[in-house]
Amino acid sequence: MGQSEPAGDPDAKVEIHVVSTIDDRIKAFVIRGIVYMGDQSCPYAEEFDGNDECATHLIATVDGEPAGTLRIRYFGDFIKIERVAVRREYRIYNLGFRMAKYAEGIGARKGFRRVYGTIQIRLTRYWSRIGYRPLQKARLVFSDHEYVPMVGDLPEATDPLGLDSDDLVLVRPEGDWDRPGILDLSAARGATNPVART
């Protein structure tokens, strides 16, 4: 992944969305298996580390084909981007950058102000170019690679979610807060259940 790579087919349809189905989750895990376990020989137990069930996952597709994935976890005042994986044949589409920006938008909308990640040392120049900077922390090694802790600032959201947000917005699917969800339709019926009146 690098800025000097070609942009790919300009007519290709690139889409990124939050994983919300079993099918999408399988696609994300297959991509991680290809990239981390296949390309980088990461052991299974180190790649699938027990944090997948408490995270938000993104999937990127190119012309409908699963091409990249990223995981977001949430901490006190920052989001942590992890497990950024792009299949080799799709790296010309700059999906790492695109998914990071999508993740940043989710974090900003939720009121977070910073994004954190541990970046493989060979990719720090790439992530520096897109606005991340090394933290004054020790480097770490896991799964046979050296990583550099890096941080970036999130833009302030124009419509942040908070206690004053409409409750129907807050119960919409993750990352899809601007589109009416199934409970919006339910609310339109009113309290028609006889149990609700007793």
C-alpha cells in the first residue's frame, strides 16, 4: 500500500460499509485469513484474538468482490483501528486509506476525537502521509512483526450523536444513523400492543 501505486480501474465500483450480516463477517474473516495468515504467516490464534465480538468491522468491495476489511474498537477518548487487511490484487485502490477515513467518520460521529493504531513498521510512512503520527511509546512486536503506535486527530462531526439525539436514531444500525431503520416503522404504528396499555 502506498501513494505511488496506480489508482486502479477508474470505472470500478468501490463500496465500504459496516459489517451487519453473517455473510459480510465471513468475507471479512476470509480477507484477514488471506492477508495475515496466508501472506504474513500469522498463527490463527494470534489473528483471531478474542476481540472480534466487541468490535465494529468494515468491509470494502471492488465491483462486488470482497477486497478489504478493518476493525474498530472503542476506548475512553479514542477509537482504535485494527486488522486493516487488503487483498494483494486490490491494493491499487488505496482501500486502507478509504476504510480508515470511513472508520474515522464513525468515530467522529460518536464523539471521539482521536484515532489510534499500531502500524507495521514498513507501513508507517504511508500512514504518516494520511495524517497519523508516531506516539512517544515503545514499539511492540507480535506475530513476528514490529509495530509503531500512531495517533491521528478526528474531525469534529457536524451532527454528533449524544444524549440529545433522537432515540430512534440511536437504535439504528451501526454507522447507518441517517437512514430510518426498522424501529422507525415500528414507532409509526404507535403503542398498539394490548400489553403496553396495562
